[in-house]
Amino acid sequence: MAVLITGGTGYIGSHTIVELLGAGYDIVAMDNFSNSKPAVLDRILEITGKKIKFYQTDMLDKPGMEAMFRENRIDSCIHFAALKAVGESVEKPLLYYKNNVTGTLNLLELTVKYGVGRFVFSSSATVYGKPASVPIREDFPLSPVNPYGQTKLMIEQILTDLAASDSAMSVVILRYFNPVGAHKSGRLGEDPCGIPNNLMPYITQVAEGRLPYLPVYGNDYNTRDGTGVRDYIHIIDLARAHISALEYTQSHSGVECFNIGTGRGYSVFEIIRAYEKATGKRIPYQIAPRRPGDIDECYADPGKANRLLGWRAEYDIEDMCRDADRWQSMNPSGF
Ligand code: UD1
């Protein structure tokens, strides 16, 4: 039996596949390469020595998706495939609702048709919007502030209703905090298109000399040094959370959601210092205006995942910086 991975060549999908292969799982993966490259598949093979069954298809192409279910014995699914750029989702909301929500509906109709009852969904801390306090627990109010976050929340709701309608279903929703870092080999990592939106890939490109300095979006937040605080989590820790989640679906039915973070917040200035310490490289920066929609502080209470999934983050901030830097310097232009 195989695990179906949607969005298998993306940043999180690819690292999760490597960990799943290492744990002995059979994989069927799909991607439309809208934000990833076929070379990722060669790197997975290089790292693991295992070739996975791969389909280039789109979530909106239901017949293309159905072929995977018809041609393979799939018993569980980890669903990563989605558009994820917050700014773009504000400019093109219909694109986001159609791709993320309709695409997921197509996938779920097929999981129901083919009796695939174990499902792990890639959600985001973005569903909490601006939290009233930190650390954030899973029972905090949900109020995303942009269409991207709304699609994540809608899918959580769809999965909750679906699981309620079928007692054989087991759904785990993972709400990721800020995934960063790369595979230790330096052969797999994050490869954003164009100028990065997120902090860590921006810093790695500054470290590499591809970008002149880091814009620090605001130093007047209500935090210890005025810059935004986030819960950065190593991509390998995050990937491993999916194995724990899959195992959990084997012995539980219904739906359960978990925060996947370290439980520790770091400010932008602290990240700059940690990066400089871990790599010996200097990161020039300039204070810039706040980015619309950014919040002061966001970090997880990961206690529920510790208790129920038996999962906890193992890598620290220096590991994250060192591994991100190794990936960028070994692959200056990405894949
Ligand atoms: C962003 C997304 C969020 C998504 C997450 C995935 C936005 C508004 N939010 O979260 O929906 O789930 O990525 O990882 O895009 N920063 C700088 N300079 C930069 C880039 C970022 O100072 O060039 C600061 C930001 O203001 C923030 C922190 O670094 O305080 C982290 O930013 P980022 O990596 O973009 O993550 P989030 O904003 O937390």
C-alpha cells in the first residue's frame, strides 16, 4: 500500500518524501510543477536511492488525478498541493479559492470513491490570524486575514464535516508555524521563484551576495526588540511530524488538529544574529516599513503534538540557519 503525496516536489512535500522513504513507506506523488522543478525528483533519488512513482498532474484535472487512484493501491494521503503566496492571494482571490478549495474537493471525492480513509492536511498557523495571546493553542479562535489563510480554514472545515459523516475516516490537520532550513546533504531545500517573500530564503540570498541587504519590515512592533517574532521550525522536524501524523491515523478516527512548531519565538534581529553566528557570514540589513498584515508575535504551544503524536522538534535555530545556508551556497540558483 502506498501513501499519496500531493505537492510532492514542493519544499515541504519533497523533504517529507525523503523522511517517509527512510521510514520504509511506499510513495505515489503528484505535482503540477507550478512552483517546483522536476530536478527535485532526481535529488530525492540521489539522497534515498529510491525511485518514487510520480505523476505530473494538476489538482483541477480530476481525470488526471483519478489515474493515480486507479493505477495504485493507495491507503492514505498527505495533501500539500496549494498556492501559498499571501500577497498574490489578495490580488487574485478567485485563483486561490479555485485552486486550493476546488482542487481539494476533487481530491477528497476521489479519496471517498477509492476508500482512502487516512488523510493528513497541510494547514498553517495563518488560520489563527492575529492571536490574542501567545503561545497559541489549537483551541484559539480562527480568523485568517487573507484569502490564502481562508482557503486553509475552509479546507479544515470541509475535512471536519467529512470526517463527521464517515466514522471510518481519520484526519489529521497540521498547522505549521514557519518552516525553514534544508536537508543536511545540501541537495534539497527551498527554491522560491524570484525575490523571496519569506525571511529565511531572503537571508540566505543576502548571505550569498545575490541580494544586497535584508529589509527588516518594521522595528516598532510590540516585541522585545521591536521586530516581528515567529516560531521557526526545521523542515526535517516538520517532515517527521507527518510520519507521526500518519501513524496516528492508523489507530484513531475522526479529526484532530495539531500545532507544529518548536514553542519558541525568535525576532528578526535574533535570526540575523543566529545566522551570523552559525555561518560566520555577515547579514547587512536596513529597517523598512511594516509589511501589511504582519503581526507582532506568533509562536506555538506544541504540547498537544508532543502528547498525542509523540512528536517534538529536535533541531535548534543554529541548525536551521546552517542547513539553510549550506543549501543556498551549494545551489546558488536553486535547482
Ligand atoms: C508568512 C506568511 C504566512 C505563511 C508563512 C509560511 C505573510 C504575511 N505571511 O508568514 O501566511 O504561512 O509565511 O512560512 O506573508 N521579514 C522581514 N524581512 C523580510 C521577510 C520577512 O523583516 O524580507 C519579517 C516579517 O516581517 C516577519 C518575519 O520576518 O516578522 C517572518 O516573515 P515570513 O518569513 O514572511 O513569515 P510570516 O510573515 O510569519
